[in-house]
Amino acid sequence: MYQNFKTHLQAELSGIEQAGLYKKERIIISPQGAVIRVADGKEVLNFCANNYLGLSNNAELKDAAKKALDSHGYGVSSVRFICGTQDIHKQLEASIARFFGTEDTILYAACFDANGGVFEPLLGEEDAIISDALNHASIIDGVRLCKAQRYRYANADMEDLENQLKTSQAQRFRLIVTDGVFSMDGNVAPLDKIYALAEKYNAMVMVDESHSAGVVGNTGRGVTERYNLRGKIEIITGTLGKAFGGAIGGFTTGKKEIIDLLRQRSRPYLFSNSIPPMVAGAGIRMFEMMDETNELQDKLHKNTAYFVERMKAAGFDIKPTESAICAVMLYDAKLSQEMAAKLLSEGIYVTGFYFPVVPKGQARIRVQISAAHETEHLDKCIAAFTKVGKELKVI
Ligand SMILES: *Cc1c(COP(=O)(O)O)cnc(C)c1O
């Protein structure tokens, strides 16, 4: 039986390879950080992690994780509502709500699950979900699991959003859904305008703050801080797997009744394990640190401005960014791969993206800045870009 299927899979795989889309894993043998060691023992500067605040290997978080390991054990072997809720899970949920200025929070194993489990319990056939065309795959999958009518608007296009809102007026409830920061361009969703349109057309708003939490806004409280909308958005989803230490875990935070109903009906919450005590304990400490000092957010913002300014001065075409994502535009797919490879041999680890991850003719190298980067790291990166950029006649 397997032989035919095996032949089929081999053909699929070689198709992926021939299209140049085969994904290989690069093995890292050190903790995540500004400097990482790869399998051949070489050290490289890392500019492609979501480690925005540099917390992935933070000593205080590791300490908090070890303490929780000792006090609450390794795992809970249960979903939350049977016997998988420890005091620290409740504390972490409260910390997240405080951080975002929301009413309540529900934890998931990942933000992929938060997005997968948010729509179906809340909305039905008579409702509408109006989704940005560039929303994350997990939002798209979550919407697919829900019977609500689907509307789509072009990325951050407010005219298109308004049209979709008009078209969906016959529906009972409307929910506009957007990423906070779009991961390929680094642009922030225009939440002020989205909110105004939501008010005008009687809609609710959901923002996925995965790439914006910890990053956007003066104190890193995300897009709702950036636009003075704290407490006004019905639903926020996010991850503990990016700026917030990078381990694992996701959440939905927002209006109390919404979170309540998710606890009753959200399938990835009801049928999947609780996050490990280590992650809950370290998460609590992480949000305390966010309250104690703004040092990391300030450093990240300073680093990003420094990098963008000098890259532009060197002649690179950088997409306007309001996050820690800097898209160095090359437009040519092959060039993006060649340039990333050459940068790696210069000790700079970045990733080149091209169609279908970004639109045709929009190939780029995505640089992700971190508070873990020191000025010397940024200078080395800029110098390598400049050297390779001249070699490849990009600048
Ligand atoms: C990374 C990401 C996710 C998935 O987060 P996980 O916790 O890793 O599952 C969801 N949404 C957006 C916008 C993301 O960038």
C-alpha cells in the first residue's frame, strides 16, 4: 500500500526542490541570542530571530523557570479544565491582562491555537469576519473552521475595508481581524482608522499582537498602545514565543464574556495540554520585568532606528517600518538567496524571502533587530551588507 503513496510523495518533494522552495533546517548548537553557534562550530550574528527583547536566554527568566520546575513540577498531564490549572497559570493570565489593559485572558499552547480556537465558538453563519489579506496563516485557518461569512480586504487598505463593512451590513455581528505588525514588511496595522470604521459600521475588532507585543508602542504594549486604544479592542491574540522569552505559549485576551465563552467552547483549549509550569513561572517574571523597567524596549527602538538610518545612508531600499522588522528590498528572487548566502559567509545570519512568501517581484532580505544586539553587532551587519551589496551591485 505504501509504495504508491511513497512514489507520490517523492514526486511532490522533488517538485518543491525544483521550484527552489525546499526548506532545510539550520542546526544551532548554542542558546538563542545575538551571537549563535551553528553546527559546524562557526559563530554568526543572528538577525533572523523573533527574539526582539533579547529574552530567549535571559538569566532571570531561566532562574524563574527553574524555580517553577522545582515548585510546580515538569508537566501537568492534563487539559486546563480537568486538572491542568495551577495557581501560576491563573497568575500568568492576570499578568497578560494587566499588560494589555484587558479584562481577562485565556492561555493556549501556542498563538496558532489561540487563533485556531477563537472564531468558531464566538461566531456563526449569520455573522461576518472581515480579514486583512496578509493575515497570519493561523488566522486564516481559524476563520476556515468557523461558519461565519468571510470577507477579505487588501493589506491595510481602509477604502477596501470600508467597502467590505458596507457589504456585510446584513450580517448579525461583524468582526474585523488584523495582524498588529505584518511580518514581511514590518508595517503596523492602522488600528486608529480600523477602530473608527468599526465604530461607524458597528463592528468589533481583533488584533493579533504576535510581532507587535513587546515591540510597538513606547512601552511595548503593542499596537493598542501606539494608537491609544488600550482596553477598547474586543479581542487581542498573541504569543509567548517571540519577544516574550521565545519559549512556547499563546493567549487570547480581551472582553470578559468573550474569554468566558472561549473557556467553555474553544477546542484547542478544551482538548490540548496546559503549558508547562516552567513557562508559566518564567512568563510571570517576564511581565514583572516589563513593569520594572523600559530598558529593553528603549534599546530595541534605538537599535532599529540606528540600523535603518545607516542602511538607508549606505543606499539600501528599506521598507518603512514601525516595528523591529526591516525589509531590505532586492526585488529579485535569485539575488535575495545569493545575498543571504554571501552575508552568512560574512558571519551575518539573515533570510531572503521571495514568491510565494512575498508577492512576485518583491524579493527581499528580512532583518530582525533585537535588544540583544549591541552597536558593534549592528555596525558589523551594516558593513557586511555594504560589502556584499557592492559586490552584487545592489548599491
Ligand atoms: C508567530 C505568529 C503566530 C504563531 O505563534 P505561535 O505561538 O508560535 O504559534 C500567530 N500569529 C502571528 C501574527 C504570528 O506572527
